[in-house]
Amino acid sequence: MKGMIFAAGLGTRFKPWTDKHPKALAIVNGKSLLQRNVEYLRQYGIDEVVVNVHHFADQIKEAVEKNRGWGSRIIISDETEQVLETGGGLLKARPFLEGTEPFVTVNADILTDLSIKRLLDYHKDYKPLISFGVTKRKTSRYFLFDELDRLHGWRNTKTGDEIIPLPGKQLVEMAYSCVVIFEPRIFSLMTQTGKFSLVDTYLSLCKDHLILGYDHTGDKFADVGKPESVAQAEALFL
């Protein structure tokens, strides 16, 4: 199984660190976010990993080379000319990821102990196009699911915006964990090009294709999106 770590973001919420460094190299208890996610994937035998880069790309390349990929084979997907966000970044990495087996993606600034084995077992049991981790935690942006965990839409509770391609009754709000398993046929179904978010992909496909949320509420989870969240992450991930 192959993996991808999204590490190309500008990290605007993580200033002042990101004025001089990529957020993926921010340190949590002596290890960078990138190293932690490479090691997270390695726990499940995923040691062929593509990492996309844009903001201070050379620093990430240097860290990967200096540390010999932390024991994994790291392929750099260079987005120096234009940051492509998660959807565009995934599409650019297609030559590395496509094949006959599912693959997994994670965000560099997310730390979790969600079991990828259990997520993969769930994915194999129900055979959706996409399965991703979700939890019952408070946020402002939620995915909306029915009683069978099928994705129906998206809602921003702060702005009131919502997109519901597949209307349904009593939809449940769940927070996205950014650990995702894709079937390789996703690439032939993606209609967006250039710079776009995977959220756009999910919402454009959920009406006609099965996309499932895997509830792993209770697992450790930290969104290291702001400097003050580092202390919270360090309390969870030693």
C-alpha cells in the first residue's frame, strides 16, 4: 500500500514559524510533524510515500535527504510553481499512486493514532470509492452523513453555508480527520483540475458514488494548525 502526506500548505495560521519554515517541519516533542506522519504510516507497513511541497520546499527536501526518509522511500511531488491544495496535489501525484490497490493520504499537520488497519478493513468490507476518518468533535466545518455512514454533504456552522448533493433526513455532523483511503479509480472520476480541495472532489462524487465516514471517536487526535496547538499535541503524542 502506498501513501501520500500533504505538506505543501502555506501555514498562514502557524505564523511566525511559517515566515521562515514550512509547517510540516514544526516540532512536537523533538520530532517534526512530517517525521511523525512518515513514522505513523510505517507502523502499518506503508513505506512508499509521496510528499508534496511548495512553501520552503527546499527545507523539506533537505530534511528528507538528511534523515534518509526516516526509513521510508520518499518521493517529492514539487508544487513550487503553484500550490495545488489537497485535490490538485493528489492529482499531480497520480503517476506515483495509481495502480490496482487502495492508497492512503494524511495531512502533515494532523496527528492521530487512528488505526489505518481498521480503516482499511472497514474500506474492504463495505467497498466504497473513498473511506475517511471522522470523529464527534466540535469544529465549524462538518461533513454530513446518514445512519449508514454515507456522505451526503457539508456544512459550515459559522457561516451557515452548506452543500448537500445527496439530500437526506436526520443527517449527522461529523468532523473530518484527514486520514483517507482511496480506490485508485478516483483519478478517472475527478473532474476538477488545477488548484482545488479534496472537499470539492468528495462533494462532486458523493451523489453517484459511495463515500463513507469511519467513526474513530475516542482515538488521539490533534490538529496542529496554530502555534498554541503544539502544546496540546505534545500532551497527546510523546
